[in-house]
Amino acid sequence: QVQLVESGGGLAQAGGSLRLSCAASGGTFSYYAMGWFRQAPGKEREFVASLNWSGGATAYADGVKGRFTISRDTAKNTVYLQMNSLKPEDTAVYYCAAGRAILPLTSESEYDYWGQGTQVTVSS
């Protein structure tokens, strides 16, 4: 019954910013790790960022560390991905995911639930 709905994608210029949101429902998310993944055309889905809901510990892919920030709003059951200093190579469909864990998870196979994705396009 867990449902994840992404929003906030769109078109940005290189160097700009976007904030993605993931509205979560149907679970007790204090027991979950939450993650963001992305998939560009012709490429496999890759890990972007993750946090554990209860403690807020985070993990980031090397390519986004220092530019992207994952966070949560417990009252709204919402996870965010703040993306700054965007590059054309950030262009992809971004997916929100959830898995039952107490630590951040970086492997796609460790997640149980997925949203439908939101498109991010970064132009030069």
C-alpha cells in the first residue's frame, strides 16, 4: 500500500537549480530508507542520494556530492532532492524509492517501492 509520487521536475539551464519532491503515503516511514535514482536515455538506472528517515543520515553518489542535498519533512511525509549547479549530464528521469532499513541504501535491489518518475532536463 506504500505509494510514492514525485513532482518538481522540469527544464533548467546549466548552473540553475530545481527541487524535486516525493510525497509518501501508506507506511510507517520511521523504519524506512528513502532514495533518489535517475535514468538517462540509453543508460541504466543509477543511485543519486539516500537517507534513513529516523536519524537523517545521508549518502550521495560521487557525481552529485556537494551539488545535491536530500532531506525530509516528517510532518508532510515528503522527501526532497535539492539540485544546484545543474549540468547537462544531470538530464534524466528521477525516481523516488523506499525500502525497510535503518541505514541509507545505495543499491537499487535493496528498495521495495518506487514512484513513477519525474523528468529533469538541463540545457547548455
